[in-house]
Amino acid sequence: MKVVNIHEAKTNFSSLLTQLEANSETVVICRNGEPVANLVPHRRVNRTKPHPELGKIGINYDPVEPLADDEWPEAAR
């Protein structure tokens, strides 16, 4: 983890990003010695993998099955 002040981060932003890409090192940006922000590598999310909690939900019917005539609300018949 690298710690830089705001002025150094503004001045060397491109080189900080290059270092971040090269070794995935987190950069902490500080103002007056107090951390203000973290510059972290981007992590891609696998959007095709289902969420573990959602996998526990069970559906006991076919959600795309058409409704029978008597299942429609009166106003829609």
C-alpha cells in the first residue's frame, strides 16, 4: 500500500495509475496526514455466475406459462 498526499496524487496521477495497473497496489490519498480516499484496482465481476443467496430461491411453477381464462382479473377479461 502506497500513501501519498493530495498534491502528489494530482501531480503524478498518471504514474500512480500505471503503478496500480502493474502491481495492483492500493494507493491511499491523504490530506494533512489523514486518509481521504483509496485508489484501488478495478475488479471485474462475473455477471454470469448467480448470486449465492438467489440460488436458494425455489419456484414451484412455470413463470412463463400463460394464464388460463379464469385466472385473469375481471377487469382484464
